[in-house]
Amino acid sequence: MAGADASAISVGRIGVFDSGYGGLTILRELRNTLPEYDYLYLGDNARAPYGSRSFEIIYKYTLEAVKELFSRGCPLVILACNTASAKALRTIQQRDLPEIDPSRRVLGVIRPTVEILNDVSASGHVGVLGTPGTVASHSYQIETVKLFPKMTVTEQSCPLWVPIVENSEADGDGADYFVKKYIDELMAKDADVDTFVLGCTHYPLLIEKIRKYAPERVKILEQGRLVAESLKDYLRRHPEMDCRLSRGGSVEYLTSENPEKFDSLASVFTHQEVRSCRCSLD
Ligand code: DGL
């Protein structure tokens, strides 16, 4: 078209992905810290939880979700899921992105969490609570040793915490047993732990019970704020990405499951009314 600026950059939303509802705890903090951007949330609820699945499956599902968000115009995708960050992020960054579109970016939640551990833990002994997949990958240990070689990271798998949250049982009496069980197992492995990392984006919904059973001196780290601050810093350092992000303060939700089902539980995470649309991933 005559007069059109052929070099104009098309802008898009920030994609936020989780296997289910957990990433909503990250999205909430992203919107608090960076309210001017537009967000597109995708929960693969039909195939959640990912936590006990194999590397191949978590990688396949995560890549499908990233491609879906790219196809909807997102220049940047946040894997708001530790399991996907642990099992799929590196392969997607190193192998898939150069082929799909080297100008787009996919970022995870583990690195921003690890970066502040040295500031928080006085004893240098940190406990990471995560899904079986995240713990089996040892991503927290590996990333922490790179930055803080003297720090001790003890990982604890909590296989039933995500199902408890996804089934709206986080406030129920039955949850107490399994919250206490995994915390006791972690402390039995290393009594010097003075900091817990909630290494799964579902776990903030169990925070009251985690506080109840954690030793009093233990600090509990939720990831939302850390990821949001890290993204703010990233966008400051990468103006070439920042200028590709649309700014309208909007949010849209996609789920691979039934939207009504998603909306009713999602509002527990967001403290707001949610209206999602169905999106097929396979
Ligand atoms: N919310 C995801 C995480 O942060 C895990 C949930 C799942 O098991 O699918 O690890």
C-alpha cells in the first residue's frame, strides 16, 4: 500500500504458559509489576499434571504450547511452570527456536529464582519443593551450583501437592497430611535448611499449610514476584524485544480443557472473574 511503512514492527502479547492453573500465580505478579503489557495465558489443563510425565512427553507438550502462542502472535513466551522450565526450556531455546523464529524468545522460572538464593539464605542450605519431574531433573541444584558453588540444595519431590490444588482441596483437612509429610522428609534430609523454594507454581495455594508445618525460622520463597522483577529487568536490557510487545493492559485466557471448568478454578488463583476460550493443542 502506498505510503505504508514497510519496516513497521508488528507487536504481540506476552505469552504465559503452564500445564494448568499454577502459572496464574506468576501471571498475577507479572500484571502487578508490568501492568501496561498485554498477556495471553495458556493452560494445558486437558493434559495436566505434567509433573510425573517423562522428559519426551513434557518436551512435546511444552513445544506444542509454545508454537500455539507463537501462532497467536506472541514474540515472547514465559514458561510459568517449573516442570516445563526444567525439562523443556533448554532444548526449545537451543534446538527449536533457531528453526522456528530466532527473533522470538522463551524464558523460564528457575533461573530468576536461583539468582536471589544467596541473598536470602543465611545458612547456605536451601530446600526446593517441586514436582517429581522438576526434582528428577536436578535443575535447581545444577543452576545453583553454577552461581553459588558453596550452597547446598536439597530437593524434595511432592507428587500429591499439584493434584490436591487442581482438585480444590488446598484448604481441606486432607491436604495437611501430605504438606507435613513432604516438609518432614525434606527437613530429615538436611536440618540446616533455612529457606524453602516453592519450586512449582501451584504451591503458593498451599502457602498457609506450608507455613504451618515449616520450622519457624524457615523463609518461604514464592516465585511470582521474582519472575516479574526478572522480566522487568530483561525488557530493560532488551529494548529490541520490549518494542515488539503490545501495551493495552489486557489479558486473555486459553485452556485445552472445558472453559467453564477452567474459569471456576482459575478465579481462585487470580482473585478475579476469568472467562477463557478453548484451544486445541494436539
Ligand atoms: N505448575 C507446574 C510447575 O510449576 C507443575 C504442575 C504439573 O505437575 O503439571 O511445576
